[in-house]
Amino acid sequence: MVKNNVHRGETIREAIKASGVAIGVVAEKLGVSRKTLYNKFKESSIPYSFILRLGEVIHHDFSQEFPHLSKSVKKESPMPQAPSNTNLLLPFDGEPEATPKPGNLKECEAELVTLQRKYIALLEKFNELLLKTSLN
């Protein structure tokens, strides 16, 4: 049974422990220090983008603990590592909210154009990351 107010830090600590992956390895793959990771265990509202990245590192599907994640993000599409800018919040970082439905054709077209622009911007950022990682 999944509670609505799950302490995210405790949840990720238990998942890491169950995975058997060493804390140092997890921290390194996430690009944070061990101390930062231990501090995350104390936080109750960790961004979902961090939880998803952690899930990829320890090969854990957090949609059991956070059911709305499976609806927000497709499991098959891997997330590129987030930039060092910690102010970057993704749409699923907050609490789940109902998505308003467009009422008419004009609103649908406007929504489509907006989504297309976001998609193109994400593709460009992803390509930049690919170039940076391939140069290393």
C-alpha cells in the first residue's frame, strides 16, 4: 500500500540499500558527493528528476513508490544527466496535478506548437550533451 506523503529521502535510502550498490558508487554516478547523498536521505521533498536519475543508476523502478511517475515519464526513454544548475525543475518535480484539456481546435493547435517548441529545445540540449560526452 503506497502512502500519499511518502518521505522521499527515506524511500531512496531504502532503495539504495536494497540494490546493494555502494553509496560511493551511487554518488559518483549521480555526480554528487557522498555527503550530499546522505543529506538527501533527510529531505522529504526531493525533486522527482533526481529520483528518476537515481533509479537509473541503481536499476530501480520508483513508480511503485511514486505511482504518478510512470504516468509522467516513459520508462523506456532514459533521462540525460541534469545540468549542474539545481534550479532546473522538470514538470514532474512538483506534486502531480491535473492537466487542463484544450477546449477547441485553436487551443489544440496552440498547445501543439508549444509542445513542439519544447521538444525541439530538449533535442538541442540533448545533442549538446551528447557532443560534450563524446569529446571526453
